[in-house]
Amino acid sequence: MFDTEANKNTVFAKFEKLSERVDKLRSAGRTPFGMRFDEMLSQTRARVGNTEVLLAGTNNYLGLTYNPDVMAAAKTAIDTHGTATTGSRLANGTYSDHLDLESDLKDYFGVASAIVCTTGYQANLAALSTLAGRGDHLLIDADSHACIYDACRLSDAETIRFRHNSPEDLNKRLSRLPAEGARLVVIEGLYSMLGDVAPVAEFVEVAHSHGAMIFVDEAHSIGCYGENGRGVSQAQGVLDKVDFISGTFSKSFASIGGFCVSRHEALELIRLVSRPYLFTASGSPANMAAARASLKIIASDTTLGKSLWDRVHQLYNGLSDAGFTISSPPGPIMAISRPDEHVAVAEWNHLMDQGVYVNLAVPPATPQAKSLLRLSVSAAHTEAEIDQLIAAFRSLPKTA
């Protein structure tokens, strides 16, 4: 893949070692990166080549991607508004569904303001890079998602990392800050790699005791935790105390897009100054309509959450009984650490041979440089499908 001589002193020279590493990982079998699905058969099954595989790594937590109401809403939006807006929100890219979705989100979270963006990544980039400016301090959990780190780079604020899920360490770092400047604490409700839940209530108490605001990314927890899926903040009783909540439509909402909501009406002002918001074409009509339809279901149908957690406990107990150590307590994300990335890739290929797709996660994209087999559970998984997953893991060759 990499021609050392041809790429010498070019912008590609820095990727030589990466190319060698990728080649070694690919030599174990299938290409684990950028997995190609030739046909989606249902919420939980797909065709890869001529083989049907069970999906256990899609973040389709509530299984709404094939929901008839969601699909109908997306199709109607295309018939009504076409396939794209062709403009940003402040130009020609605001349609009725964008505004209606923002209104629905305000009602759902009980907040004063809501801003819808084109992706979840962009929502964090747009909000964080604009809310914290020169002279301010951004305090972020060390295991924060890449979009949070990128937002910090785009912001002129000073960025300070604190130990993962440690309100005590945050308290120390806030105590050392000068009196000048605003402070914004950024955490996630549910962390996407290891599936660990943040002690949001404790973080809220620490942040507010120092006069700081708190921003919670609930991308992976909306639909899964709290009353009617309102997230970890609601589950821990502090939804009304969190200053900002962000999320994505690409998980439980069965769509594409992102949002930031706030109990502070002044959030609306960032529409006029946030570069990621100002200079990005708005989400397509179909995506906005699908997200609205999904939100309506999430807000009213408690059976999906029950189904999800029934399958979560079934899989967690089954994998534990099979001798696997799971990174966190039962939750919709389960990660199993492997000895190294070569073992992880070999096992990933073995699972594919068994007709099971999970996520492969290797450094530098993982906390503590772990090599992981990562699973995500869906409310659409059946008991039989969870049994199939467990059986596939039981068939993995024993490692030293």
C-alpha cells in the first residue's frame, strides 16, 4: 500500500508506520475497517457478500431504523421537500421540520432552547467551540469523544483534562483556577467505547459549587436511560440542573443529525456566531422527519426500553457465564478487552466466520490503549439472536 520512496518528503510520509500496521492487521483475514454491508435485511441482520450476519455493533439501540412510522415520515419528507436543503440554517436551509424538531426537543427535555445540527459531531463542535472563548476554561473528561477534543482545539479557551469519571479530580482542578473567566465542564453520560456511565449528579454538584456550568453529551444514552429515554442526567435526577445537553440522531433516533439543548435561553445566540453551524448545510428533510418520528416514539413507548434492557441482561449474563470479563456493569454497550490488537483482529474474523458482526476497536481510538471487541445491544434483538451471539463468543479459541 505504501511506497516509501515515492512518498518521501510528501504529506503522506508521516503515515508510513500506520500503513505497515494496517497491512499486518488486514493480513489476518477480512478488512475490519470500513466494513462493507451489501444489503441491510432488518434492524439486526445484513448481507455481507453472500453471507447473512447478525449485527451486534450498530448502535441501533431501540431498533427504529425499520419502524414503519419512521420510514413513512422520511419518505413523506422527500416527497414534500425533496432530498436536500442545499444551504445552511442561516441561509435557505431551515425548513419547517428543523423548527418543529427543535420545538419537540424543548418539550421532551423541558428546556428553554434547542439547536439542531447536521451531525452529532457538529453539534458538539458548534456548541463547545463557541460557548467557551478566550480567557475561559474548558474542563473535559480525559476519555472524551474526539469531537469534544476537536471542539476544544477550535475554541480559544484553555483546555484542562481531568481523570476519567473522577469528580474529585475535577474539584481539585477547578479549585486551582483563577477567578477570571468562565468555566465549562464537559462529560458524557455513557461512554461509547467501554460503556461506562458517568456520575453525572456528582459532577453537577462539583461544577456548580465552583460557579462552573456543565455540559453533558448524552449521544449514546438517549433512549436507553432515564424516564422515557431522556438520558443519564434524568436517570440520576439532575436533568433540570444540567446546563447543556448534546446528542445525536444516529443512534436511538434512527437518523442522522445532532442537537444541543439548554435550560438557558441565551444558547440561541450561538446560531449567529458558531462557525460549524453557520457554514454547514442543514440536515436533509428526510433525516429531520425521521428524527422527529423517532422522538415521538421514544417519548411515548416504554416497551422499547424494557426490551432493550431484557436483552442487555441476557447478553451480559451469558458472556459472563462464558468466562468473559466485560468492561462495565450491564448496559447497551459492552466491551471485552483482548490481550492485543492481533488477537482482537483474529477473534473478530472468527466471529465473522460464525455469522456475527461486532465492532473492532484498537488504539489510538480506545481508552488506555486497549484492544476491544465491542458490542451494542438493540431492543430489536431477539432472545434467539442473543443466544447466537453468546454461542459465537463461546466458540472463540482460548487465549493465554
